[in-house]
Amino acid sequence: MIGAIRCLLLWLPVAASLGAATPASAFLVQSTQSGNGPVVMASWGEDDVPFRIDAAGSADLGAAQTAAILRQSFTVWENVEGSRLRFIDEGLSSGRDASRRDRRNLLIFDETGATLGAPDGSGIIAVTRINSDAQTGEIFDADIIFNGRDFRFAAEPTPGRILLRDVAVHEIGHFVGLDHTPLAGDPVQRPTMNPFYFGDGPGEASSLAADDITGLRVLYPTFAFSSMSGAITGRIEEPGGRGVFGAHVTALDLDSGELYSTLSGAETGVRDRGAYALRGLPTGLYRVAIEPVSGGLDASNFSSLFATLDADFPLEYFGNTDIASTALPVLVTGGIGSSNIDFTTGFITPGVPFVRSVDGPGNTPDAIGPYTTFFDVVNAIRVEVIIEIDGQVSAITAEALGGGMFRSQIPGQHVGTHVRYRLTAASATGISVDFPAGGRWLEFDVIGLSGAPLAFTVLRDAGVLGVFDTGADVEVARVDLGDDPIQILHSPDGQFLYVSNLESSEITVIETATFRIADRISVAAQPLDMALSPDGGTLYVTNSGASLLTAINLESRRVLSSVSVGALVEGPYGIATSGRRVYVTDLRSNAVVAVEDGQVVARIPVGGGPR
């Protein structure tokens, strides 16, 4: 039986990256499944794979320059150490069209739309068509078709044109058997196999990230690579035992910061829709997590195996927690992996206490206190907090606030004190649960400062606010924020910081003197940029996922209004205030929208994708 795979690269223009990301090492192999048979991954059966280039080349570049760029793009993949794959250049081909069955691997430019068949405005820059044996996964034919009808190509960064090498390196990734990656990031860190061409980092897409390199090595490993790398494997299931299909599984190397990823259901050689495997991992300790696929991706961005993706489950770290710092680490050693790293979605077992969140202090210069901590605990009637200070252990009973919320207050301590605490939650039936599990502690220090100015910055991928003492030139504290923090703004008097959190749709308010979280303000979807009113009393927030502008009263910390700024394709993004007016940007329509007294009063045309 023959299996056909069709991989698309889509155009997604943006004006600027939203922020830095951790180094991404995520790869997904193109996989197929015949009926109820096992999943098989697509790869070439031989280590030497031929290709031919259509003699006409691109109408924008000419035949010679086109061929040179395409050959350079194959070299990018061939130079990966740890992979045994090589390419055979069979020269130019004339008078042939792309065919799935001729076993001639052709790279061709479709200047009329007749070969690609993409509708106008589809955004498809290129397609890689692969034919493989559905039983073994062996690829026997692959053609790459570039959309020369709808897009103009260039050899160097040129406004309004697509860098051919960026696109070619991506498509050759499909050509060798790699699927799209669920991970994104800034231009430097973004995996080449991300399904979108952002156009915000010319040339970056043609330099392989660690994820692309690891994927090629796993498909075509040398003996040395196989002996040095390990794997994390497991299963994701619902409480009833049904496998969760298409969950995004990540493993963060706690030493290097590299992030590896795959989707459940793609494990080769099994029929289990909830099975997953992260292969090619270097020796180290990893933090493993599961979450639904996000970032604008859906099943259409992956191979045909993923007709649907399960999404009705929350972010969860290994160790049955949604708090990264309390996850159980997973060890991988060279040639040996960790198996049975399993997840059951959802955290709550009837009658058993479960700690949903802890909102407590990090390092603080506050020697007065008290240090307030809030616990959100399900199925608990009592929470005891055990505190250790300078080897002395004490316990206090947390105050029940209702709705599963408890509050404890640790007395103030002198500078230099190290405080550790943990909790025991008890249910009405006498079942007790310790948190964190495994005898671990939550902890913070009461710190001294140099007296020089402090610098605050959002560390987006860590989900924290970093605090730096400029006099000592050192990071002194981290403050846990919401999900995907992105922007930061300070109050006019400098007493508070406001941080927008894209994924959790909230504004975090932080006291600058103590680094304490003073409030969390829920707003509409995807709060991004912020600006203060001229009198400093109102915080304006662009809700980039809802086409709204939100106004927050900073004295009461309550939302005053949410104003629709129109059915924007993207945004609003950038924001500025002047007198009674607030201005936000409409990126796709090249316009600035003026809002006054809760109404859109003007749309000002501008150029260049205002951000």
C-alpha cells in the first residue's frame, strides 16, 4: 500500500518577534498508520538520496542562481554531524513535471498554478509531496513544488520577497521525513520546521536549530549518536484509560535549557494513541510536561496521522502538578532512557486533596513581613504549613478563606535568613497529602541589596519576573507570574510593576519594594501591550486575541471597560496615550486606531505594518 504525505509552508507575516524563547529542540517525524496497524515513520531506505532540479528554475532568479541556492540548501542538512544521510545531485531536468510515481525527486517552480493547484490567497509558499510505503514507511518518491505564481523569491533579503534558501531548507526537512514542529520562538531560536514562514528573521530559517538536527540524527543515526543519546517514553491517558491523542509533550533539559518536544500518538511501531517517545536526548535531568497544541496550530499543520488533536486537558508536569518548580525530574543517560513517564490528565481524585496552585514569596528584601502565601487546594478542610528557619521547625494552620483557598503568614525575618516551607492538606475523610511531594520544600531568602537601582525584566519562557541588583551586577530574585508573560510597565511613582500575561489573560501587579505580588487582574484574551493615562490613574491594555482595548482603574485594580476596536485580523498590538485619546495599531490593515470615551473615533492609514 502507498501512503501520500503533503507538507505545506504557509506565509505568516509579522512585524517583530514578541519575545525571546528558550532554545527549542523539538522534532516530529512524518508518520502514517494503515487501519488499526502500528504507526510507521517515513524515512528513506537508503543513505544516499538523489534529487533533480528543474532546469527552468525560478522566474525571479534565473536557472543558474536558483540551482545554486537549492544545492546549498541540501548541503545545510548534509553537514549535520551524527547523521549518515547524504544527497546525490543528479543535475538538471527538463520537460518533466512533478509526479508522485516516477521515483524522480524533483524540485520545481510552479509559475502558473497548474502543478500546485493552490487557490488564490491560500498563503502556501511551497509543498513537499512524499510517497512512501504505508507498511514500512520507506519513502520512494518526493517532489518539492515552489509557488512561483503567488510569491516572488529572492537570494538576499528583499522587501516583498521570500528568501528562497529559507523555504528550501524547510522543505528539504520534509523531503528527508520530518514533520512540522509544535514549537515556535524568536527568529534565532525558532525551529526551521515550524510550519509558518514569519519573514521576521531573514536567513534564520535556513540555519538549523537543535530540534532540526536532532530529528535528522534520529531518522538516520550514526553509531556514535545512538550510543550517546537516550529517550523518554510513556503514555498519556484520560482518567478512564483512553489514550490522549496529539498532546504536545515537552522535555526541558534542566542544565542546558534546551526544550525537546513531540506529539502523543506518533510513537513508531505501536497502536496506542496515547503513547509518546522523545528520542535523541543528551544525558541530563529533564522536566517533562504535557499540554494541548497551541500557538495557532491545529491538526492541519501536521501529517495525515493527526486528523484530530485532543485538547480538553490542562498543562501538567510529571509528578501530577501544574507548578513547574515542583515537577519530578526525569533522568536520561547515554544509550539509556527513562520509560513509564506516564500522565493521567486532570489532577483531582475524589476525596483526595490536590494542590492546584501556590502563590507565595520568592526572594525578598522585606525584613518586616509577614510573608503571605495563598494555597488553592481541592478536597481539603485543613492545611498545615510546616516552616523551617535556621534548622528550627514550626507549624501554623492556614486560614480557610472559602472556595478551596487558604492563606498563611510567615513572620518577618532578618536579612540573610533562608526560609523553607511545605504543607500538609487533609480531607474530611482523613486523607492527607504533602506538598511538594517527595520531602521537598518551597523556599526563599530574605536578601540584602546594594542600594543601587534595581532592574526588572520579564523572562518569558521561565514565566517569571527577574530582579537584578545593578550595584552587585547579579540577579537577586525571581517572581512567578502568569502564563506567557510578555510586557512590563511601572507605575508613575515606581511603587508597582504591571506585567501582561498572554496565555493566562491577566495583569500581574508587583510591589517593587518587596517583590510581592499585590494582585492579579483578569482581562480579555491575550493582553499584550500596555500604556498609562497621562494622569497615571488608568492602565490601558491591548487584548490581541479579542480585538479589544481594556481600561483598568489602578486605585481599585478593577476593569473599567473593554472597548471593541473593530474586527481586526491581528491585534490590536502597540498602544500610546495622549490627552483623552488612546491609539492602538491594526497590523494587517496598516492603520492606527484612535479611541476616545469608549468609541473608535478615527482610523489613521500608515505604512509598514505598525506594531
